[in-house]
Amino acid sequence: MIDEAIRLSNNNRLDHARWLQGKAEENSNDWGSFRLILIAKAFHWMDRGVSS
């Protein structure tokens, strides 16, 4: 999906986006700040504060 995002960005001349893949636990300070973060299949593994 990263390759597809890059391809679409190039096709649409979107030059102000950076596509990264990694784990939050491995976040490095050199990644900088983010205005938008997307996740996919990881959502169902997150603790969403839902109580039974």
C-alpha cells in the first residue's frame, strides 16, 4: 500500500506528503511531527477503552 500511495502521490503531483511504515513503539525522534496518521488493520488490536 505504501508503493500505491507513492504512485498516486506522484501521479497527482502531491509533493508535501511523506509515506512511512513502522511501529509506534519504534518511533524515532528523527521522524519529526505529524499532521495526519493513518492505520489499517491494527485498529482491532488497540485498547480503545471499551468496557464489557
